[in-house]
Amino acid sequence: MTRRERGLFWALLLASVVLALYVLRDVLVPFVAGMAVAYLLDPVVDRLERLRIGRGLATFLVLLGFFAVAIGLVLLLIPLLQTQVEKLASVLPGYLQTVRDRLGPLLEHFNEGLDRQAALEKISGMTGELVRWVGGLIRRIITGGFAVANILSLLVITPIVSFYLLRDWDRMVATVDGWLPREQAPVIRAQVAEVDRTLAAFIRGQGTVCLVLGVFYAAGLTLAGLDFGLVIGLFSGLISFVPFVGAFLGGVMSVGLALAQFDAWQPVAIIAAVFVAGQALEGNFLTPNLVGDAVGLHPVWVIFGLLAGGALFGFVGVLLAVPAAAVIGVVARFALAQYLASPLHLHGIPPADDTARPDATARPDDDTLPR
């Protein structure tokens, strides 16, 4: 098989995979979630195997503990979260009006020539548009991801998929390794190991960071007396895997609600300080120790991947965005390293006619002279 035929083969294979993801995006959610759980828990099962526990039993014990904790937390938090969300929906219009009334004098003070009513209408319109856009995006992701694979299928299918994938993980890896072209197998293994290192650092490390931040924000806002502090804190922490977005949205929502809830500035400053402390904790302790500097995923690339995945493939795209971004990033860095080490970068390609053109300074041999 020539190089051109190999390139055509891989291009067609990639196009087929993307097309299949797009067509089957509504039914792939529990399977992708099961793959994510299996990948996340594989190191734990490997450790139990080293303690001479069978792979099947180790898989069962790890998944049992994982889903027991996850379901317990969901059952514990859902009633409280549902109550706070319903209350927030009922009081949000009044809070928005209060914020508008309080920001009006500030706008007049900083720009006396500004039409106060027009400014407030613009602010209100922009806020409404932002809320509708975020709500529509979340609704599209949820409805697109759960139209067929609903919550019941997630609860039933995901544990089954996770069990079989986790039990047969090493066997599947060995099988796929046997499919690799022998000549390029070492290079492919090295790049796959780099992808695995990147994903492990980001998903496992960043997942722990999000969990710690969610608990920190929720506890801090609740202790500061902010209404709906539990909902906003958990939401801010859980979306912190999107760089800067979690802290920004959580801070804006918290400070906005604090302005509407409190008459003094001290509680507002305390609530803002909670997010400043959370960012300091993340930047100076959590991320350096749990994630490290070897992730290799630029924040802008992660944000783009999440938005593009959600827009193209719905909730499945969001789940696959970070792995896809990691793979593309590793392949791009490998291609760049190959280019930088190639003659194309070091010396350039000589013109095609340079090899055929004789050297003008060379003295022709006497035998070549015309007689």
C-alpha cells in the first residue's frame, strides 16, 4: 500500500467515525459515559489486581462503590437543589429589578449625559438575551443528548457498559495493539501514551479540582448567608473544568444576587472574597499538585473544543470534546516536531532545476569543447 493509499484509508476511516457519531449522537450518551467511567476507574482496578484480586471481582467492587457513592450524593442533593432552583426561578425577576434600581444611580454618576432609562433597558435586554442564550444552549444539549438515551437508560446501561469495558480493558488494548501496522507501531504507541498521560492529568486531576472547588464555593457562599449559595457554589465548581468560566459565571451570579439580597456592602465583599480565595486555592495549591504543568491543553483550545462539540454532537460532543482535543493536540505537536526536524525546515527544498543546472564557475573539460 502506497503512502497516498494509506492517507486515503485513514481519511475515509476518520470521516466514517465522525459521520457515525453525528448520526448516532442521541443514543451514544450511556456508552460514552460508560467509557469515561471505565477509563477513570481503570487504575483503581489495576491496583486491586496487583493485590491478587481477580479482574472481574475487582471491577465489580470498584463499580459498586463508585455508583453507590454517586447515587447517594445525587439522592441527597436533588431535593435540596430542586427546592433552591424553584425558589430562585420565582424570585429572580425581583432580584433583577433590584439590581437595575441600584445600578441606575451609578450609571448616572459616571456618565451624567447617559439616558438612564435607555441604559437600564439595554442592560435588561442584554441580561435577558444572555439568560435565554444560556438556557437555550443547555436545553439543546440536554434534549439532544437525552431524546432517546434518557436518564433511565443512563442509569441502566452505563453501569453495564462500564463493567464490561473495565473488565476487558487490558484485553481490548492488546487486541487494538495487534491491529497496528508493525512498522509504525512504536511511534503510534508513543503518541497514544502521550494522549493517555494528557487525559489522565486533565480528567482525573481536573475532576478532583472541580469537586474540591464545588464543595469550597458551596460551603463558603452558604456560610456567608447568600440565598441559593449551595446551587451556585456547586455549579461554579463543577463547570470549572472550562478554564475561567466557572469562576467568572459563579462570581457574577453570586455578586449580583448579593447586591439584590443585602443592603450593605460588607456581605457583598465577603461573597466576592470567597471566589477570590477559591481562585487563589486553585492556582497555588490544587492545580499545581493535582493537575501539574504537563497537561498540554491550552485553555482556549479546551473552551473551543467544548463549544464545538456541544454545537455539533450535543451532549455526546461535550463528553468527547476533551479527549478529542487531547488527541488533536498530541498529533499536532508530533507533526510540528517532525517538521522542525525535517530538511524542509532546516534547509528548505532546493529548486527542481538546481540539480540540473551546471555550475557556471566550473571549467569545462577539454573533451567537451567544440572542435
